[in-house]
Amino acid sequence: MPEIPIFQNNRHVEQDYSTFLRLGIRPIRDPNAMSLARILREREIMAPELDPHIFILTPNTDARAEERGIRTPLRWQQKVEQLAGSLERLSGQRPEIVGYERRIPAEAHGQRPTAQRPYAGWGARAILEVDMNDESMDIPGETDDSPDTVWLASWRLWMEDRVIHSETFCPT
């Protein structure tokens, strides 16, 4: 969910609640669209039987926000809490909220935004790492005494240089 236009407009003015609801909350709950409401159903990609994990990655309050009177730990604290509550009602689990420090474009990407690379201005580093051949495990064979090898995979969510979550799974 992008910060602009859902949390603030392109002039960096915070969106009112009805705009946040219309652009941010309603689309993720629409069961007819490709939304979280749809992919959280049984036998879908994030079905409850697959034990999905939901994360909200959001900026911490920085000095510029504090100058504008924001005193909460997270820049969008109230709206993030509303989003987390909506996701919890939708999925049955509380999302993990992870705050991050904003970075200037040169720190985040080593370059300034351009027409060809407008994303260079976004400031933080979140990485989803998936290792499909992380390790193997031998289990007793089904038909004879020789063991069968099962390959295990793992995924890790990194924020900057910190692992937020790590999990091993069987890809087959």
C-alpha cells in the first residue's frame, strides 16, 4: 500500500479518514477484486490452512514529522492501527507492525530520483529473501529401508540489516 495517495496526497498533506478508507481499507476487503479478502479464502494463495503472515512496514516518526507536531512512535500511527485492525478482522491474525527509519535517496539507493528511475526517492530497505534449497532432511523411505531426501526451503523478511521474520517450509 503506497504512502501516496493512501496516507498523504502528492503535496505531502495527510489524507482525511474517508479518503484513507476509500483508497486503503475498502480495496483490501473487496471480495470481488484481487484483494486480501479474496486471497485469504480457503484454497487460495494465503488461505488460513497455509498459515500466512501479514506485515505492515511503516515509517517511524522522524524529525520533520515531529516539527509538524506528530508525537507518536510511527509516522502514521492511527491509520496503521486502523489498517492492522481491519487486517486482523479479515485474516483472524494480528499483523506484525514494523517501523523503519526513512533514508535520504542517496542512502537508500545511492542515486537521486529521475524520470527513468522515480522509485530511487523511496527511503528504506526491505528485502524478502527466499532460498528454495536451504537444507535437506532424510526421512524413512516408504517402500524400502533407504531414506528419502526431502528438500526444505526458507524465507526471511529483512528490514535494513535486521531479520524481522524467518521460516522454513517444504516447497512441495
